[in-house]
Amino acid sequence: MSNTPVIAAVDGSEHSLRALEWARKEAVRHDCGLLVAHVLPDHAQLYAGRRASLHDASEPGEIPDPVRPWVASVLGAGGSELPEGVAYEALEGSVPEALRVIGSEARMLVMGSRGRGGFASLLLGSSSRAVASSAACPVVVVPHAERGAAAEADAAADTAAGAGQSAGRVVLGLHAAETPDDVLTFAFTEAAVRGTTVQVVSAYAIPPSPTLVIDSPFAVIPPEGLADEGDGVPAEREMLRSQTERLAPLRERFPDVPVEQAAVPGDPAGRLVIASRAAALVVVGRHHPRRTAMSLAIGSVAHAVLHHAHGPVAVVPTLKDDV
């Protein structure tokens, strides 16, 4: 069994229940431990501080934590398979900072898209966004039930239609020249433990419609990037060639993982959101590698996919300093 755990961040909400269940399955797949972490609410932390400052021996010694028995009941119900090592830890401090610290040695940190205190209309909670933007390990954000329902329905339809291998695949957002190797390795590893396909999605710019040019910035591509006489789009062919070259080392390392390549016109985030409907997991890099390796900023593609994807999204940081 691996000593590097999967961490599930929970707060007792329905959102964190989905994250806990996803993390449980992930720990079983990787044959590693599961650490369930709960950042104590402010009132519990204030109580602990008061007791410590007053040295009041008459006060209960333990900080009240109603989430601990909830976790025990969830993991103990239904006969679901558990990893060999399951631990629980109550944390103090702000939610983003406490989870960043505990996640520094984790295989990945799994959390819900919204917490107990989030507004129902929010697509992504502030804590999820903050942790995904700055954690030292990959962060998987599991969407709430309403967003996940569409993905589950589409995956079931794909299976019924005989899509087979494509349903439940791992989708990798790739910029062949810029996406760090850590992102590719994470995606292929996830596909390997699931016995599924990696679908590699790259997007290229297209000339805008004249109606969109007014008062709007747009990218201009050279004539060779336009469609030629029925032989396809040179920009697409070049992107597929770049993909193939970049993926060669991963194909060698993971010979049993099938790979589907897609070069598509338009916005990369939008294409990844569409692909998320039939995906078990979407994998994106956290930021442009030309930023510093430990930059707190999250890239625009990762930001948009986190907000709108229909299934779990893994945001993978750059783990090396020499990019």
C-alpha cells in the first residue's frame, strides 16, 4: 500500500459527502490510505482558544466536532469497500490555509464545489477556488448534484449507445507546447488505475465572424491556418502532430492506456466543459508554466472549467521549479 494518502476535505454538507465518496473510491483504486480532514468552524476554534487562555479545567477537554461521527457513520454504512488505512483529522485555521498545509504531502486533495456556507446559486465556492489555486498537490473538485446529474445521464446514454471505452474516460486539456509534464502524468495515471481511455483535447483559434469583430478583441491566424481544398484544416493537422509528439513518452510509459486525440476549433475551456459530460475526470494544469512554479494564480482555462464542468475536475500544479 502506498504511504501517500488521498485526502477528502469534508464539512458535513451534501457537497462534501460526494467528495468523500469520490475520495474513498480513489484511495481504493490507488491502494493508498484515505485521510478525512475537517477544518473546525470558527465557533469551535474560538472555544478552544478561550479554554486554552483561561486554563479552565472544568471545561471539556475536546473541541466539539459533530463532523467526526458523521464521517464514521457514512464510511461504516452500506458495506462500501474501504482502503486499508482510514484516518480522520480535525484542523484549525482558515479553510484554505489548513487544507494547503495538510495537502502538501498528499497524492491529491478532494473537495466539493461548494461548502456548507455557500450560496445555492454559486457554481464554485470560495474555499474550493482558493485551495485549487494554491495547493502543492493536485486538487480534485467534485461538482454538486445538479451539475453532476447531466454528466451521469450523458455517460449512461453513451454506454447504451455502445460508446463503450469513451464513456467514463479521463479528459486531458493539453497545450502541446506549454502544459507541464506533471499534468500529463497525472491524467495517464488516473486512466491506468481506472482501465479507461485518455482523451486529449487541444483547441486552436479560428477567425471570428464579422459580426463579432466590433468592439471585441480577436485573434488573427495566417492564411495557412484556414481550410484548404477539402484536405482539412492545416492548423488542426499541425496541432495533432504536436500532440502526437508530446504524447509519445506517455504512450511508452503507459502502453496499456488507450489514447484518443482531438484538435478542435474554438475556446479550450468550452470544449473541455462539453467533454466533461461523458468523462470520469477532467484534468487541467493550474496555470501557465511561464509563471513562477508556486504562483498562486490559476489560469483562465482551469478557472472556467472548475466553474462549469459537469463532473470532477483535477487541477494539477507545476511540481517542478525548472519549467
